[in-house]
Amino acid sequence: MTGNEPVAAGGTEGTAAAERALAYLADLARFGARPGLERIAYLAERLGNPHRAFRSVHVAGTNGKGSTATAVAAALRAAGARVGLYTSPHLIRFHERIQVDGEPIDDESLAAGVERIRPWAEEAAADPAVGRPTQFEVGTALAFDHFARKGVEWAVLEVGLGGRWDATNLVTPELSVITPIGHDHVEVLGGSLEAIAAEKAGIIKPGRPVVLAPQPPGALEVLEARAAEMGSPVERVAEGPSGEAFTYRLLDASLAGTRFRLETPWRTSLELELPLAGPHQAANGATAAAAVLLLAPELAAGAGPPAGAPSPNEPAGRRALDEAAARWLAEGWRGLRWPGRLEVLRGERVILDGAHNPEGAQALARALVSLFPSSPRGGAVPGPDPGVPALFLVFGCLSDKAVEPMLQALAPLAAGVVATRPRESRTPPAAPASLAALAGRFTERVWSADDALDALRLADGLRGPRDWICVCGSLYLVGEVKARLGAGEVWFRGRSAGKAREV
């Protein structure tokens, strides 16, 4: 995400060449991120500017941008396009970041791509006017090159950090999307929402439309001012009724997914279901759907309109486009998955969620409240009724995060908090004992464990048969848990909690 990421969390199987490529990418993590597009431009030029070989949708924001990007990509595929998707960070394998039609980049392509890029990256490092490309910049060049070689027609590109100086900002997209802005990476982007919004607004390109998800007022003003400066049409998405161009209304939210109704500027109404859990996914789904609806004329033109079809500029033509877009959205979203975001481990009462900033933690808290409505406190805290499911948190985060507001949002909902840490991360993790002490301000029952699976085992031993565990606070923690369980490390009721200790 920031050019300083571990690349093989949980281990990576593959060819020796792919292992060497991953080792090279991991080594680049030693060099910190620096603002500027000159390094990605240098690499792209030597690769033949592959980012110009496809159309793109560029997605920035603080929360929900991965879910939104994935939802847009799925609908574009359903419309018949060959689609690339670039996201970060990965949960388990670096390959996850670069996908074509839902398939991660293979070992051979990854190794060959890095082999092509590496000499130019070293050439750039030796040139004082350019400088050494970061891990994220090399990864972005790899994605551009892979997409061009695979004949991608549309690429959905998620910004790694900020927007203005992010390597993905080399593209001139058909459409930009900015998801809700909140407080994250404040040491780089600025401490106010307005400062953060100014960095995100850097992806808005002259004359190219931008879809704005629901935004806090200060951020919205900055984004709209930038769009006006660029002459870029703005399409706002809001929870309705609000008078905005696209308005949505949540109909139902469960662990199986989120159902909502979207009203369009053309007075059409779509009922849509996104199979991602949490009420906040209605905003993400509505934003993704708005993007697809705005791109519908181009997508339909690519497929070729049926004989005698009305013009898209006529009401009947617009209705036909909306009907087509509704089909693409329904088909593309059927079975859609975005791991690590309110993900339920199969066969277990365990939720994994990578929320790692205050706004993300608040969204997770609202989701947990909605998923445990029978609790006497409106959340998961057990009451006198033993039949009410309780929730235990396994929480770990990085040391540069705003920990207190995250725990303030989540800890009061829990019957207990087990603080832990991920093994690998871009910056040092917060110490479990310190997290536990902080969590103790908001809930009475707190433990700590230095190992993530020890923490999971402890929480499992504490809960009753109807109770749930939520692993949260960091995508690195979530990725580690997924990787270690997937690699066969076991945890089960009654197993020793190892070095876990109550605080």
C-alpha cells in the first residue's frame, strides 16, 4: 500500500523464479515511499506505456475502496469486458493484488514481469533525477504490464496511499471514484479531513467524471472544489432521500450480504444485493453501481447495441441501459467475495475484518450491532439471558494507528478483548500489553497474547457454544490468521492458550 509491504505473509508456494521475484519485491520494502510520479513514469515509458493499452476506473478513498473496486470490476466482467483489478495490500500472497478476470497473476507471469522491470528499476535508482522505485511502484508497473499483455480492456485500479502522488495516478481514467474519507495515514496525508481529501482529490482528471461516495462535510467541499477546478462532472451518492443524483436506501443487512435500493438521476429504481456483510456495504455497493451506470453507454457500445435499439440519449434508450446495467450488477455480484472484510470462517463462529482506522472501526461496530440485534445493549455484550450470543474481540494493530478511538468504538460491544500482534507488517505492531491496557478503559475483561493463534485459542476457550469471535484491527493480523489456518495450524476448544495472560 505504501511501498513498504511484506510480500509473502504465510508463505508462498511457486516456482524458484517467482520466489526470487518475491524476494526482490520484499527487499524493496527497505526503501521508504517518496512523493512523485517520476519513478512510475520512468518504468512505464520503458515498458512501452502499458497503462495506455486499456481503459481504467480509478478508485481512491479511506474506507471501502477495495470493496467498491472489486464490485465495479465484477460488473464490468459481467458486461462482457476483459477486466484487470489492482488492489493492495494482499492478505496472504502478493499475487492477489493483480487479477485478470478474477484470476490472480500466475507465478510465471509474475517472475517474467519482475525480470523485465528490475533492470530499469536499477537504472532509475542510479539516476539522481529519478531515484529508486518503491515496492508499490514496481508492483504497479507489473500490474500495468500484465494487464496490457493479457489484453485487458478495462482496469479497475485501487489507490495505494493518498492519490495525488500514488503510482496508480499515472493513468487518465474514464471515471474516478472516491469512497468515504476518514483519518488514516495522517503522518503522510495530514491530520485533518480537509488535508486528506486534498490528497485524494489528486486523482480527479480534467473533464473526466468523478463519483463521490457519502463524505463528511469538510472533505466533500474540498473534493467538489477540485472537481470544479478540473471541469470534471460530479455525481454524488447519498443515503436518501437527499436530493442527490444517486440515492440509496438499505433494505436488509446480514452475514449473507447487503440488499439496497438505488434511485438514479433518470428516475429508474434498482433493487440490488451485494454479497458482502455489513450495513456500510450499501454505500459501497451504491457507489459501485453508480459508476457502472455511468459507464453503461460505453460498455453497451463495446458489446454492440441490438438492431433498432433507441439512442442512449432518449428516455427509452436510457431505460434500456439501466436494465442492462442492473443485469450486469446482479450477475457480476452473484458469489462476489472480498476476503478479510466481515468474512466468516467456514464452519466457525469467527469473523475476520481488516478495519484499521477510526472510521473503519465505527463501521465495523455498527455492523456488529446490526448482526447481534437481540443483545440487551444493542450489540454483542452478553446480558442476563444466557441465550444471547456474546462477542469476543481478538484485536491487534500497527503502532502508527489511532488505537484509542478504534477500541472506544469496538471494545464496549465485546464480552472480552484479547490483544495481540501480527508477525509481519509494514511498520512495527503495537505491543499487546499496551493495547490491553488501553482496551481496559472501555471494557472489564481484557487479556493479551503475543501470538495471534494463541489469542484466538484463548478467545475460543472463553466463549460459549453460541458466542462469536471477531479478529480485527489490522489487515496484517487478518491475513496472518487466514494464512496460518489455511496452512494447517489448528486451534480448537480446550487447547492450551500458550502464553496468553489475563491483564
